[in-house]
Amino acid sequence: MSKKLVEAMADLDEDVVLEEVKALKAQATPALDIIASLQEGMEIVGDRFEKKEYFLSELIMSAEVFNEASEIIGGMGETGKSKNGVFVIGTIYDDIHDIGKNIVSTVMRSSGFEVIDLGVDIPTDKFIEAIKQYKPKVVGISCLLTTCFDNVKECIKAIGDAGLRESTKILVGGGPVNDAAGEYMGADIVGKNAQQTVKYCKKFVGVK
């Protein structure tokens, strides 16, 4: 864990963040370790937002800085087709939040998965189409609004009704999504953070 990177991310010091990411990459620091430091900084940003020390503009800026850092990390050992299979992810319909989804996408790519990012406000039929087309072993559904829990539940049920649950695990995640919510939605597992998501997905595809 890079304390310097955590603090720079938390303080939204873009220049220092990008400089430190480049330095860590040059030192062959594992991508997941760099991402973990960025995530810890992002969590502090989230805490400051909740305490009204930061506002929406800072939240948007934090996502932009994270995305820039992710682009630098992106080239770490990423060549051609992924070794761990396909991971489909999208934010459920009526929800346009993408920060958490983007973090998970970046971490999964850095961990050897081919990520199909459907975007935000994704309707059920788009998830079903993607499962049929890409045949992922794991599908991630992101949900940041409690008002959209029923949408996720409907989507997961429809995936099952389409006969696609036998070969595909459904992982849900997002700030308000806990184990009870995941059970209500009918998900196979709840990803509390990006690292945990990687761990679950590797287990599902049989990778240590």
C-alpha cells in the first residue's frame, strides 16, 4: 500500500497521483496493489463527500483522476485475449452511477479477465443478450440506488427464466448492497469491493 498515493488520491492531487502511479508501475508493483491504494483514497473521498467536506464536483473529479490513473495501469501485462475468461458488467437500469463499476472493470482487466462493460442504465434484455453472446462465467450487476433493488431482482429472475443461470454466476455490488440485499435480489454473491470481486471470479473460473 502506497501511503503517498492514498493521500494524493484522497486530496485529489492529480499530478501527484499520476506521478506516483507511473513510479510504482516502473518499480513493477502489482497492478492490484496500485489499485488498492487508489481505492483506499477513493473511500476517503466518499467519506468526505458524506460529511459534506467534498461536493459533487469533487466526486466527479475523483472519478476522472481514477480513470486517468487506470489508463496508466491498463498496460500492465495486458496482451490479446484474457487468460481468465470473460466478465460482463453493467449498472442496472434507472441507475447511472459508474464510479464503482469502472473501478471493478479496471481491476478485473488487470487480473487477466476480458471485461465487457455494458455501461450504465442497462435494461434486462441487454444483460441477457450479452450473456448469450459472450458466455461469461460471471456477470456483475452494479446498483448504487436502493430504489433499484427491485430492478436488479427482476433482471436476475429474467436471466434465470431465460435458462442462463446454470452456466453463469450473478454477482451484485454497490454502496448500499449488503448480503441481505443480495439474497433479496437472488444473486449468487455480493462483491463488497473490487479485490473481493476478483477473488470470487477467479474461484468461479477455477483460477487460484
